[in-house]
Amino acid sequence: MEFIPDSRTDIVRHDWFVFVSLLATAACGGSASGPKTEPPDTPGTIGARGGVVTSADGAATLTVPAGALSTATAITLVPATNLPLDATLVGTAYQVLPASVSFSAPATLSIRYPDTGLPGGAIASDMAVGAIAGAAASLVNGSTRPAASTVAAPVSASGTFIAMWNPTGPCDEAQRRQFDFWVGRWRFESPGQPNGDETVVHAANGCGIRESFVQGTYRGSSISLFNTQQQRWHQTYVDTDRARRFLSGTFAGTSMTLNETPTIRYVWRVLTPTQVRFFEERSTDNGATWRETFVSTYTRIN
């Protein structure tokens, strides 16, 4: 007797075979209709797809391109503390964490900074991204200014970064040499105060003069620059109390005179090539007359 298959039975068997095949394909990570896809990144991490991380205050953003990370990594941007005492550094510094992360293709870090924090006399076109290592900050190559009050740069690994004043020069105008009498190492002496040690060097690609002052546990640092448009000197001073003071003025004869306010000014007066008198004056009649309120002497060590 010949066996004649039932068509309905064949349909059921075919459908069951297709269903089982689809299950096997799915279990192997494939698809019956397309290529294999990567699993989604864990929330709060960046993986092979890349992504964007923003600091809690919204001022810093790290954009990681696709392929820069091979494994999902929880990356954060957090404010840094214990920064170098440096008047060229502006605003908040940010740490890219974890400390061990590196990118096979550079990520882009952008930082928004407060305009009020720029060194006195500085211009926004001279701002860049700086990398902080220990007690110093250095320019991150490839820095740009993609928007107002914002700097950006490629970064290849974790670290601490901040906006910084970094003019490219040239700064060869004769007026920029007016404060050169202060360059060197000095012993600071003032009645009733412990002696201090002062080191003054050319900085910012020759466009500024950097002061580093030590007196016991007190530390101070300043950057002085000449603004060619204003034809004025500017000094920005920071200290261990994180105070930020802005002075401006001019050089005449043997004296550099910088005002903090219309009634408070500081004077560096050259006495000899090895001695400078530094003093503060105040006025109670809107600058008609001045009275010394602080006196000191710098004696050159080398």
C-alpha cells in the first residue's frame, strides 16, 4: 500500500523547522535579516560606539569618537583641586577619570571659562587648553577656540585640564622690555616682616613676566604683560589664599607704577642694577597726593 503524505502535516513540520532555525540563529547573536550588532553600552559608560561626557556644571565636555575605546568605560569629568599657583590659568580645572583611561583615537575636550578670569590685558584669542602635571601647566597642542569663552583640544588620555593664557607671539615690541629690570632672583626685605625669596622670569613665549614669591608658608605668583593696544602694563596676582588681584599702569623714568584702584598703587623703582625699592601708596584725595603705606627692598641674588 502506497503512503501518500498529508499536505497539512508537511506544512506543520516546515513551520516548526523554520521556528527552531530562527531560535538557533538568535542564540548565536546573528539575525536572519542582517549582520550581527553590538550590544548597547551600559548606562553611564562609553564603549566602542563613542559618546559624550559633560561635567556636572556643564562647562566641560568630552567627545569620544567611535572606536577610541574597545571596552565600555565609566568616564567622568570632575573639578580638580590643588592647582598650581599660576595667574595664567583661568576658571575651573577638570580631571578626566578614571586615571588609567587612554583613547586609541583622540577625544575632544572643550572647556568654557569665565571672561572675568583672564589675566589683565590678555585677549581671548590667546586662550588655549593647558594640561596640568604636578606644579606646572603646559599647552595642549592642537588647541582651538570653537566658541566665545571656550577652548578645545584633542586629548589621548586621562589627565587634568584647564583654560590658560598662552600667547604665541612674537612679542618683540620695545615696551615689553620695560619690566626686564625685575627679571632675576631677589631677596625681599621689609621692616617687621620675615625675608622672602622672589624669582622673576620671562614667560608665555616671551609675552609676559612671571613672578614667584615665597615668604615662610605664604606663596604668591603674578603674570605681567604689556597690552600694545592700550599701551599699558597689566599684572594679575594670585596667592595661597586664592585671591586674584588686577593691577594696571605705566613705566616712566626708573619706575613701574601699577594701580589696583584709583587710590591704591604699587611702585617698583630701580635704585641700582642690583636693588629695587617696592612700595605701596594710598590716596585719600582721589590721587592728588599719595602716602606710603608699605615699603620693601629687593636685592638681587643672581
